[in-house]
Amino acid sequence: HTLSDAKWDQLVYRLNGICRVLEPAGQRLLLEFHPNTATDTVEATVRLLQAINHPACRINFDVLHVIESKADPVEAYFRLASYVDHLHLKTVANAEQFAVFEPTNVYAASGSREGMVPLFEGIVDYKRFFEDVSTHLDHSTASLEWFGPDPDKRLSEDRRLIVQALERVPVLSR
């Protein structure tokens, strides 16, 4: 909403150009759902994707940032599902701690890690999310983001819990 029409047109033109370069090489451009960008709400993301209008332009669906935008992650996922190539998974203990993942903090060696919690212990209801979207994850990949202590152990445990959540979902016959 802060981009001028000229900047918007320039953004769309450049992203479309990037997609035209990537597609012949079998690559895609993933736009991350992220605060303070042209993809910071579901509506803004749909608008940008439709304006770019290229099959190589896809979404890195960041579940926490969707919640930060005040959208329901399951509803947002289904609205964007035809564009989603990747799930980006992380969480915080409460909504007042979203800032822990701001780039100026999270990428700083001395940045705070206050509020980062394991995936199934934060404000994102990942159990519900995976139960509700699991049958639509056929081609999606996922990444876990963790900057806290003991990353190997944390990521291994979160991965185990994701697999466990997905195994509980009944398989529908096709």
C-alpha cells in the first residue's frame, strides 16, 4: 500500500522478467509472505501474483507471518494454495514477540532470541494447520527456522512432530 503506481509497475515488470529468465532453466521465483513487503497480506500477495502472471512465480508461505498479518493461516493457505511451493515454519510464544524475526534482529549475532519457541509450543496451531492442509501438500517443500539453542536437536524434534501430525491425518482415497 505504500508503493507508488510507478514503483508497483516497476516491481511487477522486474519480477516478471526474473521469472522469464528462470523458467527455461526449470527454476522458480518464490515470494515470501512477509511483513512490510508487497506480499504482507493475502490480498496484496494475490494482487502481486496476478499482476506478474507467470507460472514460475510462486509463494514461500510463511505461516507465522500470515498470522502476523492477522489472517487465518488455513484460510490463507487455501486462498494461495495454487501458488504455494514452500512452507516456512517458525513460531513465537506470543504476538508481542513477532519482532524477534525482524531481519535487523534475527540476523544479528547479538540479536535477541527472546520469544522463539519450538514449533508446537507457540502461537501458531501447527497441529490444526497440518491436519487441515495436509491433503494439499503433495508438491510442497518445507523449512524450519530456528535461531535458538541446540539447533540440531530442536529441528530434529520439530521434524518428528510434523511427521507425527501428518501421520494422524486419514488418507483419502483418490
